[in-house]
Amino acid sequence: MGGWNMKLLVSGRQLFLSQDLAARIGVEEALFLQHLYYRLETQGMEKEGHMWYRQTYQGWAKQCFHWNIRKIKRIITKLEHYQIIVSSNKLNSFNTDRSKWYRIDYEKIDELLQKKIYAQEELFHEESNLPEVKMTKANTDQSDEIANIINYLNKKAEKQFNEHSKTNIRLIKAILKEGYTVEDCYLVIDEQVRNWKNDLQMNKYLRPITLFRPGNFESYLNDALTRLQDKNIDFEPVVLDFDEGECY
């Protein structure tokens, strides 16, 4: 029996990953990168001196069926921040084409593997460690987004958190840099307000430092997405499209 169980664990197509790389960028990111490498090797196209693979977010989600589109976007955004993945839509033949082209910067991977650790703060520096920069439209837009998120929390939870608080701004900015969206923040607020607002013991945790702490946020968001799926989606048998090549 034990031998049969072991056989089940190794049979079929497997997606391997480097533990060294996973320790620096995350397990899910390393898995996705390995999947992209497989696609480049089997279906890549040479353009501008590099091998590229063309895909949409919907296509990625179909291949990697254990991740939804939101998760795929966050993983890709994070890898783009790391500059391990280079993506472009300039290689599309038509402006209406919503797919993107992806390639791997192998020199960047080599640089990462030379480091003993590639910590989160090395990827997304705290504002205090960055040189002072001139305010741009992008900075202004993000400041407006952060203010909207805090005001949304105040309205839903009936609180009065300060939208100019450096701590609140730093927390939400870190979440947005991870690839989460303003809509994701609204979903987390709605979910936890629904769970905690009328609970005398838990109501006090309807605060930015709890909701937007990185270790908490993803869990709260997954709960919210699960609730939406349970409410809006009729369950059907799962049919895997092996022509697309699911990601294991």
C-alpha cells in the first residue's frame, strides 16, 4: 500500500521548482515561473532576440486551474516588480488584442540566486529608505486611492481613521505594491465588516493595521472571494482541458 501511494505522488506530469528560487521570491511565484519556462520551451516564439510566450490572464487561469484570475494577476505583477518576468503588449498585431507577451530575464534570476536572502523589504523598500522624489500624477493617483480606501472603511465600519496617517498609508501602499487592487481592498472591508461589525469583541479589529497587514489581507480576501463564488456560481463538474496544458 505504501509503495502504491508513493507511486501516485510521482506519476503523471509534474511541475518542479527550485527551492533556492522559491525561498527568494515565494513558492507560488516560483511555480508560475517554472510553468512559463515550460511554455517558452515548448511554445515560445522568437522576437527581438528573445523567446516570448503569448497569453491572456484568462488563458493562464485555464492552464493553472488552481489559481483564479485575480491570483494570476497578483503573481505576474509581483514577478514583474522583481524584473524576472518581462511582459509587453507591443508585440501584438492588433490594438484590440488583450493578450500579453512574456519572457524570462535569466540574468535577473542569476542575480537573485547569488543572494543569501531576497527579503520582501529588498523588493519593495519602505518609503523612509527611498530618496525623496517629486510628486507625479501616478503618486497623486495612488494617494487618492489610499484615501478612498480609508474613507470606505470609515463609512462601512463607522470609524474615523485618519487618511493622512503615515502608518495607514504605508500599510495600504504595501498591499497595492503587492499587486492587489482597490477593489480587493473594498472586498476585504465588506467581508470583515459583515463578520465583525456587530460583534462587540471583534469590532475593534476593524482597523487598517489588522485588515491590511500582509499576513491577514490575503486570507480575508480569499474568504471574500469564496463567498462571492458560493453566491454567484452554479457548481458544475470540473472538466480539464489537457489541450491547453494544465499547470500542476
